[in-house]
Amino acid sequence: MDNSTLNRDFIVIKALEDGVNVIGLTRGTDTKFHHTEKLDKGEIMIAQFTEHTSAVKIRGKAVLQTSHGELSSE
């Protein structure tokens, strides 16, 4: 693991219901799905943006914690 990976912000996603989808989207000229996870109620995922991931899409009820604060999806 290089230092550029260690210095990236993490986001914490906690599912508030079964079946919350966390979808990673690619960087570049064409944005595409590259990774999908399904979380059940109470499960937590820790994620970060990388050279391949430019965005994360959340489907379902979840709480997200970032260095910028806490958000809820509905």
C-alpha cells in the first residue's frame, strides 16, 4: 500500500434496511459501474475513492459518515 492510498478519505456506510446497494463508478470519459455490494440492515462498509473510483451511488436507506459530516439516503 503506497502513501497516496493512506492519505485518502474514507466513507462509512451503514445500512438501515436489508438490500442497500453500494455501487462504485469509474473515472474517465465514460462513467461505468465497476463494483457493487449489497448490504443488509446493520451491516457497515468502509470505502474510499481511488484512481479507479470517482463516485459511489447508494440505493436504499443508509447513513453515510464522511470527513464532511453525516448524511442519510432514503
